[in-house]
Amino acid sequence: MKRARYPIAFAVVLFASAFTFVVSQSWKIADGYSIKFSGSGATGIFKELKGQVVFDEHNLPAAKFDVTIPVSSINTGNGLKNTHAKGSKWFDASKYPVIHFTSSKVTKTATGYDAQGELEIHGVKKPFTIPFTFAKNGNGGTFTGNFDVNRVDFGIGEAGGRVDDVFKLQVTVPVTQ
């Protein structure tokens, strides 16, 4: 009789585990984030970042990034350049007030992770992949990413000229639970 209990117990545990849900970690964006851009003709930062971050390195299918950067938070260190960047020839901040990224899939890579999704800048939406790393530290952690964005792909300014078409971005985002 005891032998019959083990297979039944195993079947019950297996059946119950089919209904177990894994909850991913939801993170709050902490102060001290950094969004730097650089290219010839213009360098600077964006001073604001908002959004939802759901990430658990053990449950990547549930990971989700939905973040926005207000264009008005651009700071090149030069008031005239800031005004120009927000104007209609570049970002057109009054018509397109935010830069928006929404992930659809997060995958593990040899050097960290890739967040694949859609990037919207200047009213143009394009598939985009952001490579990043995540370093957990107690009840928090830090996301770090370095990647390029071609401004011309999003209709920002005209190709060529005194400003690079491709800008390098360095993003560091500390998070807390």
C-alpha cells in the first residue's frame, strides 16, 4: 500500500505545479539615473526618465520595460542648443513630447541581455534592441546599456551636416524594490 502512495503523491505535486505562477520582480526607477548622448556637434543628457520596469533574470518571458523620456528634459549644456534641439527642425518637443521604448521580449546574451521592442522618437516607431546588463545589489540593482541611435531613422534633423547622424547613448538606471 505504501508503494502506491508515492506515484499518487508525485502525480498530485506535478499537477499542482502546473498551476504555480512565477511572479517577476517589479522595480521602481531610483534617483541617480543617467541618460547621456554623444556625437559630433551635440552632446548632453536627458534629465528625466519615467516608466515601468519588470525584470527577473530567472523569468525573462515576464520581463517588461515601458519607459519614457520627456524631450523637454534635454540638456546640452548650452541654452541655445537646448532650444534648437526642442524646436521643429529637430525633436519638435511641442508636437512629440516624449521618447518612448516598450519591450516585447528580453533575451539572455553572452554579455548580458537584449530588450527587443519598439522605440518611438519624433512620432516614428521602429523595432529596436537595447543591449544591457543588470547588477543586483541587495534590495536594488542597476541596469546599464550602451547603444547607438540613428537620428535620421526617426526623422530628427537632416542627414549629414555638422551633427552626426548616429549618436551613442550611455544609460545607467538604478532601481529599488
